[in-house]
Amino acid sequence: MKQLEQIFRTAGVTGWLHAVDIDTGREVGLGADEPVVLASVFKVPLLVAFYRQAERGLIDPAERVTVSPEGRPGGGTGVSAMLDEVTASLRDLAYLTISVSDNASADTLLARVGLAEVNAALADLGLSRTWVEHSCAGLFTAMREDAGVADMAELSQMTTDPGVLARLRVLDPARTSRSTCRDMTRLLGLIWRDEAAGPGSCAAVRRLMGLQVWPHRLASGFPYDDVAVSGKTGTLPTIRNEVGVIEYPDGGRYAIAVFTRSIGTAQNQPRADAAIGTAARVAVDHLRAPFVGPDTI
Amino acid sequence: MSNTDIKLNAINVWISSLLMDLVRHLRYFVVIAEELHFGNAAARLGMAQPPLSQRVKRLEDELGVRLFDRSSRQVRLTDAGRLLLPEAREIVARTERIRELMARAVRGDTASLRAAVPPDLGASVLAALIARFRAGHPDVRLTPTEMGTSDQVDALLGGELDLGVLRHPVAAAGLGFGPILVQHPGVLLREEDELTTLATVHLADLAGRELVLPPRALEPGLHDETLAGCRRHGFVPAEVRHAVHGQFMIGLVLAGTAVALGHRTDVPGVVWRPLAGAPLAWRISTAWRGEPSGHVAGFADLTTRVLREDAGMSDEGAPPRTWVAPRPATGFLS
């Protein structure tokens, strides 16, 4: 069995991966063109669309908005977890959207940018396999409908039940926000080469992805002080994802997308998290090897 | 089409009509042999007597023997006729089976069924499953294989398997599941183990021993849940050994290297004891992709019955949901 498959299998997950050297185009993949569930990774295209609109003068990133405590989508971080009214600039909500995957901030931005505009930006960038289907609130509504429950607390207690999981539309790439590993590394390459938007906007997106706090997935595979890891995770029941860029001190930079789906239903999947880091490391090591190897490992 | 092709085609048609004709003549022969009366046979076949007599004459000419002795007023089989009768019956019956099979193929309900069971299901349960399915569905070709849960999920989703019998928890888009049955595993100890003096064993009694489990890659759900359950009840294995097949597992137990969990087995040198309070639950169910066809649904029902009746698994309804303590890093859309 191939090395990447072995890593995923040992972790009890099905995995999809694509890694590419941003500057040479050298690549390696596993199921790189198969549709995958984006989950919170959709916040990266949202952020790109946000800054592209700002460049066109349609949005002022410094504009202060107030997010009321009512009607916030669920979530355990950022504004979603706060009790009171929050007033912050749109770009600071963008920071929370990426750094701690804050759903309330993401939906505030999305309401301003528009779902159609996010998809238009993706189409404009040539990312034809990527589609954003719903806001965080919309995604949660679909989950509650499919699970047949009224509130989020109840929902979070039901998603270890295989029977419930089998009904969730948001776990089916055809019916939720979706992409492919290759589309995601292409997007990251555009961001890192200042091609997804203007240089200032791309730098802002890179900064926010570098401020993401989670250490358990991509970052766990690169425990080196001199290696920078920027990324965005995606999490739903059985789904563990992260896309990001790994930058080495010698200038080597690698866009990588890892999407997994666990066979087990436990909400805590430390092995799946770690497998994302391990698989990414194996892929990047492969790309950094002095000889030109095969495009699958 | 070339001339040669046309000729070959004509020859094929001629041969097949001859064969059809031979089978039809053999059928007439069988009916007459059973009735030993041309009038009754003709009535049974729904035809007039003279053409039936002509057909039998033609068959006798073709084979070069007399099949019936019509010299007396009674019709009797000749020795050659008696020899032919069982062969003719066989050919007629087979031809009818072929027709029926092909008719089902046209209707699309034929069948073979590719089913997989876990390697540790147990020989007697597997035998009961296969025997009962064959008895109920003699016309369906059953291909059983042994496969771990991960492989079954891949094979079901890849269309290489019609029905799986797998361990939960399992989540995979597009799979349907039958009722989830529960088995409370006991512990397999070496005969010399001091714990065999106890009628039931507490998991905590096993503390410090090594444990044999199926490999995580094959049974991720069972592996993780079992280890978590053992730890929670005071049994932190000194080492976890992995065994795919029952014989390897038994070998490790016999060698005194480790204890194993599972159903009662009658292996010399190994003693099975229930675990006090049934702290572990292994859940198993049938699984298929999409909507199950008639055979798949039938076999799924049968499997569930066999697991209940022959493997002593109980239908405890929905598995008890364990409390999920919310954590920001594993929350939805984190």
C-alpha cells in the first residue's frame, strides 16, 4: 500500500491530499481531484472574496459593525461564544473567522459579501470544482433538519450516532460546500503568489492564515521553529480537514490540502488530526527530496 | 457481412433449431413414458394424437432404436427407452432451468450476492448463515468473504460488495444499516491463569496484562471503543497486540502472552469468563450501499436473525449515546 494511504488507514480515516511546490509546480496527491466536503475551509474563499470586494471599493475593511447576541450561529470560539453585543471592524471579524474559525464573524462577513459573490470569485479564479453552498447558520439549519432536532445543544449530542450521520446532507460533497484538494492548493498558490487579489489583499489573507491558533493538524507535522505553517481547518462530524502553506527557511513553500473522513463517529479524533500533520509532512518531504519522484506516494 | 459469415450464421441457426427440436422430442417422449398411453399423453401435451405419434417415430428414427413397444395393446417402454428416460428427464429439466434463469436475467432479478463478514464472526455462525441462506434462496449464488470493517466500507462504496456485516461505530456517506445488535464480549484466559477460578472477571482484574485486539486499521471503531472502555474500567493493557484471525489470537492467549476479548469458544487450554457488569459492548449490523435490492434485503434480514439466534447477540435498540463534552477545537465548523 502507498505511504499516504497507510497513514490514513492507520488513523481510521479515508484521506484525500494534494501538495504542490508553489514555485515549481512539482506536486504529489492522493485522490486530489475527488470532491470533498469543505466544512470551515470555505472561510478561505470567503476571505478572498471579501478582500476582492474591498479592492473594488464595495466594502471598507475598517468599517465597524455591531454583532448582536441574538441569532448567532453556534460555535465555541470568538464572537459565537461571547454573551454580549460585539462591535468590531470587518477586518477584525475576518481575523476571528480565520484564527479561531468563528462562525458568527464568518456569517457577518458573508452577509456583507454575499454567497453569490463568493462563488463568482471562485469561478473567476478558475476554481470550477469549488462551490460554497451555505452560510454557517444555513449549514447548521440543514444539520438540525436532517437530524430532526430543534437546537444546537441537542444536535451536538446526536452526531456520534451512525444512523443520524447517514442522514446529514452536510457530509455529502454533492449537497454542501465542496471542493477538491487540487482546487484548494491552486487557491493557496494564487494567494501566496499575489494572484488571487492585489498584493495587499493577498498579504492580509496570508497574515490571517498565519494567525490560526490550532496546533493539532497540519502544524503537528512540522515541529520546527524555523518552519512557518499557515492554515485553515475544517471540522464536522467525521470530517477533519486542513489546507495551508508550509514555508521553509530556504525559501521552499508548499501549498497543501488534506481532507479526511473518519470511519468512527467519535467527536474527538486525535489520530485523524495527527494523520493530517503526518501525511502533510510525508508529502512535503517528498516534494523537497532532491530527486524527482513519482506524483503519488 | 461476408458470405462465410452468412453461412456460419445459417449453420448456427440450423444447429440451434435441431437442438430445440431434440429437446422438444425428448419432452414428448418423457410424457408418453409417464402416461404409457398416447391418447393421455397427447391430451397432457395439448396436441392431437397423430402428430405426437409421428414425433416419437421421428425421434426413434433419429436415435436408431425403438423406444416403445407397441406390439401389444398396451404401450410399454423398451429397454432402450428405459435407458433414455432418466437422461431425457434431466435434459428437459435443465432446459427449463436455463429458460427460467434467462427470463430472470431479462427481468433483472438474478443473482449472485457478494457478502462479507468479520474475520472473528465464528465458524458455526458463518456456517448457519450460509446454510440458511442457501435453503431459503437456492437460486442465488452466495459468495461469502471475510473482511474487516474498513475494507467492507471501501468495498461497499466501490460496488464490489453487496452486503457487509460490520462493526460500529461506522460512518460513511451512502451506506444503509440494518438493526444494530450488541454483543457483550467476555475474556479469554489461559487455563493456568489464576483468574479462571472466578465465575466472572472484572476488567480491573486484568490490569497489567497484555490485550489482543483486531488491528486498528481493520476495526477502527471497535478497537478505539474497546480500549477506551478497558481503560475506563481500570484495565490499562501493558501492551496491545494485534491479531486479524482467531487462531493467532488464541495462540497468543495459549502462550500466556496476553488475554483476549470475545465470545465463548471451546478451545482446549483456553477458558472463557464473562466480564462482570458487561462493561463492553460490541455493536454489529448489516450494511449496504444505497437502497438494498430484494436479495440484499432478504440476506440482511436473515443475517440479523442468525446473529440473534445463533450468535446470541441482542437487539438493544439504539446504542446508548455517550455524552459529548463540547470542545472548541472539535466543534462543528471549527
